[in-house]
Amino acid sequence: MTRKFSSKSNKTLAILTFLLLGRETLIAAHNGTRSSVTLPPTVSFPSPFLLTLWINTEFACFTAKSWCLHLDRNRLTGSIPESFGAFQGNVPGLYLSHNQLSGKIPASLGNLDFGAIDFSRNKLEGDASILFGPNKTTQIVDLSRNLLEFDLSKVAFQSSLTSLDINHNKIYGSIPQRMTQLDLQFLNVSYNRLCGKIPVGGKLQSFDYSTYFHNRCLCGAPLESCKKA
Ligand SMILES: *[C@@H]1O[C@H](CO)[C@@H](O)[C@H](O)[C@H]1NC(C)=O
Ligand SMILES: *[C@@H]1O[C@H](CO)[C@@H](O)[C@H](O)[C@H]1NC(C)=O
Ligand SMILES: *[C@@H]1O[C@H](CO)[C@@H](O)[C@H](O)[C@H]1NC(C)=O
């Protein structure tokens, strides 16, 4: 079945407006019609179809007003294409979790305003601070279980952020005071290299120690109080 899809021309790919590649299903919508294929359990990704899609820069030139991209739980390798930053229109969500994506998050993604971002369980490295910013309206960000390495204290969080999961990375610096002003429903910064006092206020003390544990030297409630220097 994937072979059938792979024989389609790039022209078809360029007008895809919705794509969901689950473990067992492939749903693709193009030009207003949605087609769904249930993949036999023997099919494994990356299929030729998917690889063609992945490297096809035309893929990024969607003109639909609204679309969502679910590429999670596949076996995608390589890095996130720079061309993903050229998506047009409203972008409700970009879901790339549970793959084997490596390399840096392309700077072009910083131009977009996603509703939700899930890049968890990949091998992404470097900076992710471009995904945040005062003018963004992103509510949910899950970057957990990657190799990301950046200074958390320099991140300008948008006030819309309600859920942030960055556990298991190499993120350093301290938790910025700004985080006390966010209406967070969920937070997990555990298993990083953070240091310093957890700011007091907002929702930060409503989370238990497992939100903060296994960092270099975070201290203060709900962790142990900071030692006086
Ligand atoms: C898209 O759909 C419209 C209406 O069904 C049709 O007229 C048009 O030719 C289609 N375009 C392509 C590129 O298939
Ligand atoms: C946010 O928006 C304001 C007002 O439009 C603008 O002045 C500012 O430069 C923007 N900041 C960023 C980081 O884009
Ligand atoms: C945070 O993530 C760690 C690592 O996955 C987990 O052990 C812990 O229970 C999580 N805590 C919360 C509050 O989600």
C-alpha cells in the first residue's frame, strides 16, 4: 500500500493539507478530500513514500488556511527540514514525537506560531528557545527526552503557555522568575542541568518534587531549601 502512495507525483504531495502517519494508519488529505489507509502490520516506516515526502521541499508550501501535521510514532531519521518554517497559514500543531530525529531545531521554526509542539522522544540537540517568545500563543510544548542544550534563564516565555515538559535534556541555567507569572497546568523540568533557587510564586510550588528532581543544583520548595553560601 505504501508503494502505491510512493508512485504518486510530487505535485500531489504539494497540495497535501493534512497528513497523519500513525503506527497503523495513514490519513492524507489533499484538495479537500481525505483518504485513509490502514497499513498492514508488516509495513514499517520509513517507506519510500515517506522519504520522498520528507526531503521534498515543496511539501512546505502548503497554502491551506489551517492544517495539522502528525508525524509522530514513526521511524523518521535525519533532521527537521528548514523548509518546515515556510508553512503558511495557521498552524495548530506540529507533532514529531517518538521518532529518531537528530540535529538542531531549524531557526525557521521560530517564525511560526504553533498551537502545540510535541518533539518528545527524539535526539534533537542544541537550542530550542526560538520556540518561545513574548508574541507567541503556543500553549503546549513537549520537548522531553532529547539532547537539547540551552540556557533556560534566557527563554522569554509567552503568557499563553499552560504545559511545558522538557524532562531528560541537557538544559542549564536557572528557572526564570517569569515562570511565576504563567498559568501553568503542567510542568516538568526534571533530569536536566538546572541550578539555583526555584522562584517562589504562581504555580511553581503547586507541582511536586518530581517536576524538578535530578538537576545539577536546583533548590527551594518543593525541593530542599537552598544552602546559605
Ligand atoms: C481540487 O478540487 C476541485 C474541486 O473538487 C477541482 O475542481 C480541482 O481541479 C482540484 N484540483 C486539483 C489540483 O486536483
Ligand atoms: C512583539 O510584538 C511587538 C508589537 O507588535 C513588537 O514591537 C516586538 O518587536 C515583537 N517582539 C518580538 C520578539 O517579535
Ligand atoms: C517528570 O518526569 C520524570 C521523568 O520522566 C518523571 O519521573 C516524573 O514523575 C515526572 N513528574 C511529573 C510531575 O510529571
